[in-house]
Amino acid sequence: MSKELLNEIEMCRNEMIQLSSTLPLSSQEVIEASSKLDGLLNEYEERKNK
């Protein structure tokens, strides 16, 4: 498993937590961060299952 991918997931997760603590969950910024995190987690699962 790529440490870079895991680090990117953690950074994105932290960004989303920070954004959601100051912005509504329906804000564009939170939605974009959530979408990016979802994509990274999907990539993680794909790599894990290979």
C-alpha cells in the first residue's frame, strides 16, 4: 500500500473536518472535499483488493 495515498487520505480528511466545523455541510467547499476524500478511499479499496 502506498504511504503517499494514505497520507493524502489523512490530509483530505483533516481538511474536510476543518471545513465542516466552520461551514455548512452543504457548502461547495465541504462537498468538494468530501468528493475528493471519497475518490481517494475508492482508490485505496481498489489497490487493497488487487
